[in-house]
Amino acid sequence: MDDQVPISLVCEDLLPRDLRAELCIAGIAVDGGQQLVRFRIDPGGAFQRGGFVRSESGARFLVGVTERYLPDGPRQRVGGSDGVPAGDVPDQLRAASGWAYTWDRDRDHWRDARAAESPRWAGSSRDITWAARAAEDRARHQHITHYVYLRSGKFVYGNNPPPDGAFFSVTKIGDWSLHQGRETYPLNTAPDTGSAANLTSQRQLGPARLARLDQAAAEGVVLPFRTHDVPRRAAPPSTQRRHR
Amino acid sequence: MTDDRVPIEMIRDLLLPEPLRTELGVTGITITSRHSLTCRIDPGNAFERRASIRNIIDTAFAVLVSERYGPYDPIGYLCGSNQVPAAEVSFQLQAASGWACIFDEDREHWYDARKHRSPAWSTSLRAGKLASAAEAVEGAAERARRLNVTHFMYTEPGALVYGNNPPSPGTDFYSVTRDGDWSLHQGVATYPQADAPDARSFARLPGRSASRSQMHPARLARADRGAGGQVIAFQPRTGTPASRATAPRRRR
């Protein structure tokens, strides 16, 4: 008997609003078979990180996180869990996202680890929409991530990011992101006139960034074999096991 | 390429800290290889549940839970996580144990779901002597191993009985699998045992149901869970507990 629930029916429960804000979830896509939902999440120091939730039999779910560390690097599985009840999916997604941070903490930021594309190529336009479309087309045709940024009143699009300042990126499959300093924000759509303001804005963007700053302020990352201190460990088990 | 993995024996107490062992009724911790261990945990409504922790690569672990629902069933994989950092292993084991409880909650207790073993076989020894207790334990374990069938031990007035079917409801009893794993069954609760029972254990058996204050912590935990209401499969957590659970994970 197939007791799988169409995943679009429970998407709001699997990816509740507060989780979407916290993990900066964007580009939610449900597959035709209604068993899998994919999306992008806050990638930390990596270029791109994705999450997925797959419906298994018996109201259980497979939750996983994948990562593309460099703009055109391979996609790799970072971690995940299976046999997860629906009510625990958001927490497991948070956990897997946290593990991804842990595994990447000793790696260079993707901008430092990335090799420059050669030969360099760039074009420009005064129209952000036009520049975004041109970057997207070239990224798709050349299979290389392209970047869009503002220089001297023009929107530059090319195969290398600017040395400083905020910029957009688009992958060969049309995934857009906004990069501000070391932060990367997955975007649902290509940038337009409104979002272009983010290229010059210095203000913080939202809960995801706040969460990350909060995390950074909490005495760095833990060593692999350091246990949580007792007060912190005391709370999670009760929430894990008493949520029915 | 070098293998950076630490022998799991050295970090056993980190992976399975004492409070966790108490909460989940962890027993029979066995180092199965340099980088993996298994143990038995509180099985909930199932007959037997096992956890396995494997150091896959570097400091990344897999945490797996498997279960034997009925005493004569094979062990099957239930749920688990991979690429888990060492410091999160105990947390994930708690979570996976909780998931297993959730999935079994709507199933009958193993005692009610099991099929009666036929032909039924049992033998009894006169109780009250140390020799007879040891003899019964040995006999049950030997038959379980030789016949590949879980056996059960219980007391009747003046006698120790072991056979291939458990006693009638309301009687506490021990069980031993073909692998020699012993459990104590009191009412609906099952307690994995590290060792085979001895004469003193049998002396305590006739008690039908312990009071709450006498309960093992694992049983208390289960009772607490039971008081939490029914499973609602797609009920999301409220914001408060979720954020409490998240904070320690992301602030490493």
C-alpha cells in the first residue's frame, strides 16, 4: 500500500516560515512525483548549499543537505537523516545545516579558494534587467557561473566576481545569489531594479544574517570531540522526544 | 592518505555519555571494530532495539537504529543519520530513538502481536536453589542458540520455567535471544540486560508491576512520553522548543 502523502500538501509543515527565514530558504521546488522537495539554503562559507526532503513510506522522510563549495565545483552530500517523522523534519534540517557549518569551518571561504577564470571577460549595461539576462545566458551557454555588479553607474557582468563590494552570481542552471562581504543569500529570482539597491546597501538583510552573526559571537566553533555543556544538552532531548 | 579516525573505544564515553545510557537504557556496548560499536537500547513496544555508531571518515559518524519487533523476527534497519559530528552523536541517538518510538506507537505491543510458538515447549526446575537458577539460565540460552528461537524464563509457584513461549499476561519474565541477549519484561516495559539473570534476579521476578518510584529511568521516560498525547504526524513544533533545540547545534 502506498501511504505516501503528496509532499506539496505538507510543505508548509516541513519548511515552516521561521525555518525559511532562519536558513534563508529559497527556490523551493517540488518534483512531479510529489515525493521530493528541493531548495537552497544559507551556504555559510560555501558557494551554494541545498536541502532536500524526500517522502518515504509510513510518513517518514529523508532529510539531506548538499553543497557546491566552489561556484562550478561538484555537488556533494554533506549530511542527513532518514526515517524522520514529519514533525522532526525542520529540526533535522537545522541540524544538518549546522553539521555543514562544522565540516566547513576550517576551509577557506569560497572566494578565497576559487581560482580566477581565465581569460577574464566582462560586459556592461545601464539596465540591471538586461545585465542579469545577459549573465544568465552566458552562464548557461558556457557552463560557468557569472557575476553581476555595479561599477561607475553601470552594471557589469562577467566570469569573475569583483575584488570588493556586493555582487550577484548566477549559475549555469540559473540559480541566483546575492553576495555581500562574506555572506551569500540565495535568491528566488533574477535581480531587478528593486534588488539592485542591495548592491550599494550596507544594512543587514534579515534573520539569516542575524542568526549567523549570533552564531559567530558564541565563542567560535566547537572542536570535533568537545561535548555540549550540560545546560545546553538538557533542553533538546525533551523537545525531541516529547513533541507528539 | 592517512586515517585520522580516533579508535572508537577512546571516545566511547563521549559518544554514549552516562545520562544518555540511563535515559535510553543502553546496555551491551560492544566494540565491533576499531571504528564502530553497537549497543542495545530501550525498545519501546518492540522486542529489541539496537543502536550502531560508526566513524565513517575523519570525525564524521553514522548513527543507526535497528529493531526486532517480534521475538522471532529478524533485525531490520529503522532510521539513522550520517555525517554527524562527534559532539552531536548522542543527540542524534536520542532523536533516532524517539523516532523509533513514534513509528511503533500505533503498532501493537510485541507481546500482543507475536504469534504463539507451536508446538509449545517448556520445562520447569525446582526453584529456590542457586543451582537450579543457573541451570535454567544455561538451558534457556542453549536452546535459544541451538534452535534459533528466542526463549523465555519465568517463575511459577515453587519452580523456574523456561520455554519457547512467554508466560500469560501479567507475569514478569526474562527472555534470551539466539544471540544470547537477555531482557527483563515487566508489564509492557522491556529492559535490556547486560548479563544473564541470576538467582537473586529470579527472586524479584514475581512482582507484577512496579510502582512508579521503583521504575527504571527508561521506563519513566517512556511513561512521560506516553503522557504527552497521541502522535499527530504532521504537527510542526512550536517556535519555542524548536529554537531551544537549535541553539546548541548552531553555536558550535
